[in-house]
Amino acid sequence: MIETTINAQAASYLDEKKLARMLKDMQFDTRYTLQIFNFFTDVPLQDLARFIVQYEIPEVTLKAYYETYVREFYAHRELEEMLVDVAGSFYQSTESP
């Protein structure tokens, strides 16, 4: 889903499952710095939302990862607004009644 975008112009390859594990575990592997920054800056927000639902990454974890490792270098205002204003709605929309 997002691998093409995050791996654009990267010498090493990061698959979605590994990225999801890194996000959940709050691990920043410098071998994948470019891909991590691409994830937070180049992946369209709707795709990012689908990704966190698919891999069951809580919004609070995504926000913590972004604020810890990415924001200082590549602030993304729309992502920040999404995490403040829409927190919880991605999971709610995928739950069955």
C-alpha cells in the first residue's frame, strides 16, 4: 500500500510490516531514516489512516512517534491536525456494530 512511497529514492528497502513494528515499539532505526520521514511527510493522510488501522497502531502511538522522532525535522501540520481533531475515528469507522 505505502511501500512505493516510503522507499522512493532509498538505497535500502523497508516493508510495511517492519515499519508497523517499529512504530508500535517506538524504535527508530537510522538505516531507515529516509523511509520513516517519507511515511510521515509524503504518504497521503488517507493512506496513513488506512495503514494504522490495518496494522492496529493506536493514534496515540503514531502521535508519540511523530513527536519524538520526526516533528523537529519535518513538521507536518495536516498530520498534527488529524491526530488532534480526528483521534479515534479511524478505529470507530472499521468496527462492526
